[in-house]
Amino acid sequence: MGFRAKGHGCSPGPLRSGDRPVAGGSPDRDTMPPVPRPFVAYLRVYEPLSAFEEPVAKRLREALAVGHLDYAAVGERERDMWLRSQLSKPPTLLPGELANGDPSPRALREIMILDPADVPVEAATVGPGPLVCPLDVRARAAAALVGFLTSSHPALRAVALTASLDSVREKAAAVLSDLPGGAVHIVSTTWTVPLPWFTLVDPAQRHIEVATRTDPARQVCWRVAMSDARRRVAKAHSLAERVLGDQGPTKVLEDTGRWLEHFHPHSAVELDYGGLVQLLDDEELESDTSAADVNEIVAALEREDVEEIASRFERLRDFWGDLAVRERFN
């Protein structure tokens, strides 16, 4: 059994100072081939509007009054914000902020919304609505910057950063400290979906919208009540830790479980293939059994069925390995 997805968000609204377009229009624009959406998959949390405190709640209410942005445009909006940050004079350190380093008022109102009725539930509670997912682009970029500072080679940091290391680290930390609840509402990956993410969802509740690869309506996603997602990831983590140790998939499950704990218990969680659907043909989308395979691996871990685990991992490797090859060529 599936469900009808109604991915929503807040419309960008009119351009304001600090949100300049990257380039002017072209008379031949309608004849140009469409630019692919970013090849990004998402794990999102939508919280009840009532879970936010002032002044954030006021800002979100104002955003809700503006309009809606279809889910398919989110990746393009995020890419546009990053391009503007790099093409501004001087470039800004993070997308979604003004030249003086303050957050862009427009970026603060970038949200997605979800109707609780679109979240499959049994005994769990979701809502009340509307459920709100701030894009948190500036904070997500700050978190990525912290990771870059930690893991990158000094020579690469010297080329990539125009400001001092200490000032960049201080700025990123300040942005993250301002997050309501202490966590971003969206985590994302490029070119693939981390397999542990599938433990959060019920495979039977997949929503699939088959359209042409260039059609923004093309989508694969699952939605799940927060309490169900927490229960599922906790079980998977316990089994993985016992059988596989505390690294690899177990660490991803642990981090995901901790992330979910930051949010209201009546929230909803969404796993969305995002722009990855452009890389898969219709047959691949419809025959994809990734969620079922991962959940069967969890069940096999519980009964210590090594053959079943190996068989399911092989199927997952074959499916997602093709996308890994494409990433290497790009």
C-alpha cells in the first residue's frame, strides 16, 4: 500500500536585496535543454508548527502565508542559493546570507510543509498540522564546512578559503549555535542513499511517481511517523552493534538516531530520492527493492541468517553500484 505525496514548500517570493539573480534571461531560453536537478537525496524532518518557539514561529507563520514551492524545485533552489553566494561581490562564506554575513531574510523563510494526513500511521501520532521543515541551507552549509575543516588537506583549505581558518571555524560554529533545537531539519547525500536510512521506513509505504526523467514530478519517497522511525532505527542499531560492531552502518544508525532525538515526537520523517530519480529509468524505479532488502537484512541479523544477509547485500550492491560508477565519471 502506498500513499499520495504532496511535497510542498514555501514559494521563493520576490527578489530582495542580497538575493540577486545569477544572470539575465535569454531570448533562446525556451529552446535550451533543461538543466538536471542536483543528484541529491534527502532525509527530512517535518515538525508541528506549534513545536517552534518565538520568534522562529512568527517567521514560519509569515512563510506559510507566502505560498507553496513544489518539492521538485527544492534542489534547484538550494543550488541557486549556493551559486549566488559564490558569484556575489565579494563572495559570501555561506549560502543564504547577505554580504555582511547576516542571514538573508528570504532564506530564513525557505520551508517545506507537509499535511499529517499524508503520513502513514497506525498507532503513532503525527501533528497537528501544518508540519514544517525549514531548509536550513545556511546551517547545513556551516555543518559541511566544519566537516571540511576537519577532514581536508591543509593545501586544499588554503586554496578553498579566502578567510583565516580561525575566523571560518568561528563563523560556522556561531551559525550552528543559532539553530532552534540544535539540529538541521535536513541531511542530504549526493549520488546515493545511505543504506541505513532505509531502516527508518516501511517498504510497503513507498510513493512512486513515474514521469519523464526531466519532469520535476518524477519522485520516489517514503514518509513515517517520528515515533516509528525512532523505534525502527533503535532496533536496527542494537542488532547491528551486536553483530557488526560499532563502525560502518552501525555508526550511521547511531548518528541518525541521535539526530532524530532533537525533534518533536509528533514530527514526520521523509526519505526522498530527490534528483537521483533522473539517473534511474522507469523499470529501475519500479523494480527497486532497496527498502525491503535493508529491512530484510535487519530481520536476518536478528535470526543470524548469514545467507540471507549476503544475498540481500549483493542485490543492494548491484543496484547502487551502478550509481557509484556514474559518480566516479563525474
